[in-house]
Amino acid sequence: MKYLLTSTLLLITSLSILAQENIQHEVTSLVYHRFGDDRFPSTNIATATFEEHLKFLKAQGYTSLTISEVVDEVNDSTAAKRKLVAITIDDGYKSFFENGLPLLKKYGFKATLFVNTKSIGYTDYMSWEDIREAQKAGVEIGNHSHSHPFFLSVSERTRNSFFKSEVQESQDLMKSNLNFTPKVFAYPYGEHDEEMKIALSEMGFKGAVAQNSGVITEYSDVFQFPRFPMSESYGDVDQFKDKMKMKGLAVTNAEAISTGYSGSTEKPKILIEFKENGLFVESMQCFVQGSKCAKSMRITRDGNVALSIRPQTDLKARRTLFTITIPDSKGNWHWYSYLWVNPEIQ
């Protein structure tokens, strides 16, 4: 009986470890905006803090990838597992060129810069020459639309055509000024719908990034990669190290129900399906910005988890992150976040 019990425990442990290894690729993706510009603390990172981030990554042996390279990585079933980070910068502020880029060059890290072309050359923004210099330093240039609009505020009837025209105008300007056409995109404010993802694919893009936080895996949608925000509110050194410890979650489906009996725009129900993969789902933590989180869960015999989460009170913000974190048998925490947008709130 003792032998049988020991064998059973070993089998359970082995299955748990094997299940966790089902995720082959994990890339921690970070998004920055301004560097050393304390006029805007919600989107700024202190230059000294950014250098501490890079020092940590260097000391821990991380390899940096551009977003185009991340797409290739997660699609390569033969790639060896390693410590990977994707550093991204949105909007093309001058402070990146003056304060952020020199540090990337100093520590030998790649990055992807997403530029909204209408702002190029404006006060506080990089010029075309600055962008060319960043390219020469190994920074991938991505498309961030032309005028950085709220696409989801445009009526569904005209949204897709407007989105395509914005993206194409930016592509044309990039081609004229850089002799280069970006292959990756960042949705302004992280707001997007399924038709926009399809449009990007049809226009020849390899992938896109959003603003829901989390770790990129082969289970991630290549046209909706997550990114952890880095700012004075979320990016101090301890918070940064905590984010770098996070693991991915094998999410196979995620959707929101916001109509009918089951949900509304103020109280949407978020349905998430993922592989149990040896996770201690009973210890799951659930967070909803601006509200407490209510959740229900069902685990099938084949190890799939069907999770439903919703806010307990009406949401007041235009954008709300629904986040779950789950520990595994090795003491790691796995992170997944879903961005809910209510376009009726301006």
C-alpha cells in the first residue's frame, strides 16, 4: 500500500511537471512611453529606473527580441527554451531618443518602437532623422496608426475602412521617409476588434500588440500580444522584477458577453478557457479594475478549465483590465489579462 501511494504521488508530480512544460515559448513583453519626463508620471519611467531594468535583464541573462522576432519565435516548434524579453516603446516621444535609446545601446538590447506618423517632428516627438538613427541602432520600427485615434469610437459601419486608411497612410509615410514598411502594429490605447486583426493580416502584417498585460506564449494571438506597462506607477524595480518572474497561461479561448441576460457593457462576463497544466486553480487570484471580482469555474476530465469572471459593481472606466494569476506546483505564478473596452464612455 505504501509503495502504491508513493508511486501514485510520483506519477501525479511527474504529470504536473510535464504539463507545465507544455508551454514551450515564454516572452515577457514590456511597453514604455516616456523616459525621464516627469511631467507625465502615468506614462513616464525615470531614466535611472529604466537603467536598473536593463541591468537586471543583463545580469539575469535575458535575450531581447523585436516583436517580429517574437512572432517567429512562438511559431518555431524547434526553438530552445531560454530567457526572453521584448522591449516595446509607443508613440515615438523625443525622450526615448534622448534618454532611452542610449541605454538600450549601452546594454546591447533590441526594442520595437511603434510610431504614430502624424506626430513625427512635433514638439516632444522624434523627427524622421531620429527614427532613422534608432533604426541604425537596431530598433525595429512598427506602425501605431497615423493619427492615434480611438478606433472603437468610430461606428461599426465605417470603422474597418477608417482603420485601413489610417494604417495605410502611416505605411506610405514610412516607405517614403524610411524606405521601409513596418510588419508589426500597436493598437492605439490597446483598443481593437476582430475585423481590425483580420485587416492587419490581409495588409501583410506579421503581428500586433495590445495593452492587456501578460506573458507571450505560443498560445497567444499573434495579432493581440500582451504587454506589461512600465511607468512610475507600475515600473519600480521591485514591481519590474515581479513581472519578470511571471509565467504564461495556455489560454485557448477568451471572449466577453456584454448583452442579454448574461452581461452588459457595465457588467460584462469574461469567459476564459485554459489548460489546467498542473496549476493550483483553487488558489487563483482574480482582479477587476474598479470593482471586486466574482468568478465561477469548471474543470473538465481532459484538464480544460472554463472560467467565468465578472465585476461585482458597474464599471465606470472606458478601459478595464480583468486579470487572473494562478500558482503552479513549482511556486511560479501564471498571469493572464483581458482588456474590456466600453466605447460608450469617452
